Amino acid sequence: MAAYKSDTGTPLNAVVHGGNLHEAAQRYGIPYAQWLDLSTGINPHGYPVPPVPADAWRRLPDEGDGFAACAARYYGAPDAAHVLPVAGSQAAIRTLPSLLPCARVGIAPLTYSEYAPAFERAGHQIVPLDVSWDTLPEPLTHVVVVNPNNPTAEHLSAGKLLHWHAQLRTRGGTLLIDEAFADTMPSASLAASTHLDGLIVLRSPGKFFGLAGVRAGFVLGAPALLDALRHRLGAWTVSGPARHAVKAAFEDPAWQQQMRTRLDTESARLVSLLHAQGFATRSTPLFAWTDDAHAAALHEALAQRGVWSRLFTASGSVRFGLPASEAEWMRFEESLREAVR
């Protein structure tokens, strides 16, 4: 059977993500239930969602429920008019490029892999972004930054990003910042600056709150842009049960603070285990990444032991998420020692 192609000529399933555990089970002949999945950066200690009210299942989602205002308070956006709830930030990534004037777009060579194809499909030209630049090259009109970056964990300061935004704004361009992993460092977010034209921030409760399954996300930006995006996406983008879960998580600062402390501790433990086996890393509180020359071999050796990490084939680098329990930590440590013998 011929493979179906996108309008750019690439296979429709070309973008690879973590969490593809069924593929790993089939490839290595290890039953699905026996795997330790460290292939995503999703918090394994997900928010304990309270019971969902019956009305959330029965009724259509109610745009007057204060959901956008709740998100604005949590993220520090100017107000609800600057926040658009969407069905996961993926929906925005796929749609926003078509709302921007076609131009050259700077995207780092190793970052979240959905951005370049999405902009190419909309007719933009991709230019490799060097994050060490102070002055952006003149041909660049739009820039996409994942901050902190997935998977390299590199973090750019708010000052640098606002400096880039000022340059792009004079060119009629846009700076799009994906802050999917920024909940562990809220003071570094540019959400409060999204009143500025040409600045878009994407946020997701999936990573820090461990709520990836609800498929909810938020676009923060100028109301005119959000209105255009709302029109393109249509009504009822976030389900009633998802709104209930996310709103509860946003309104629980005690859980948030406790979890940030816990993730800092567990991230340090993950980094320590990798360092003990000779692997230098960069990390966020939700994942660690290594581009060691032996990283790909480590990924393969762990997979043969039923431990699934995220391999970035083009760079040979590997990302590790956090184990969920002490038993999983012990299994990972033992598998790691065996894998490097």
C-alpha cells in the first residue's frame, strides 16, 4: 500500500513523539505492561482531579464559565481577553502559521518537531535559528522558541526574548514562545507581556500537571489574533470535563508549590544517576537530556531491558523523563548500570 503524503510531500506520520510505547512493545517483543516509560516529559505525579460533575458530561462546554479568566490568573496574562483555550497547544501549532504572513521563520534545528512542518505547510521558509544571536538576521520575520527547549533544556532569558521581539515587531513579524515546560519556573514566563502585538505564548497544563490526556492548552496573545484563531478553530475546543480538571489544578497553589519542590528533587536524582554512569546532561525539573556520543547506544540497551527513553535520531541524543515510584527508580538505576557494562 502506498504511503499517503502531505502537501509538502512528506509522510503524514513523519513527526515522531515520545509515549509511543505500543511501537516499542512490538519492536522489542516485550509486552506493553512490562515497560518502564520514560520517553515523555510529562509529570508522573499527575494532579488529583476531583470528581467530574455530571453537568460537565451532559452539557456543551460553556464559554461563560470563567475558564479563560482562571487561566489568565494562573499564567499571569493581562486578562481573559488575552487567553484562548484550545484543544491542546497542538491545535494552535497546526493553525497559527496560516494566520501569519508567509515569510522566513527561525526555528532551532533541535526543538519540538511539530513546528517546522506546520510552518512549511502554510508556505513559510524555515531558517535554522542560532540562539546565541543577539541581532536577528534581516531575512527573519518570525521566530519560534520553545522555552525551556524540548529536548535540550536550554533556557533563554526574558530580556533576550523581548529584545528579539522588538526586532521582529519592526519587521511586521511575530515571536512565538512555547512555554509548555515553564510551569516549574513561572517567573521566567512572558505571559504578562502578551499585550504586545507580535508576541504569542503557548501554554499547556499537560506537562507540569500531568494532564496531557485532557488535551487542553492556551494561546496567549493580542485579542485580534485570538479572535482570528477562534474563528478558524470553531466552537467547543475544550471539553467540559477537561475544563473542570484544569480549572481545579490552576486553583490549587498549595499543590503547585509542593510539586515544584518535589520535581526539583527528583530531577536532581535523575541527573545524578546519569552522571554516575558518565553521561553529561542538561535538564529541567521534568526531564534530562544528553547528547553524549554513546547516548543512542544507551537508548538501545535500555530498550532491550524494557526501559523506553526518547531517542532523537538525527542528533543521536536522548531524553529521559522521571520515574513514577520508588520501584521504578530502582528499576531504572539497575537497568542503567547493566546497560553501560
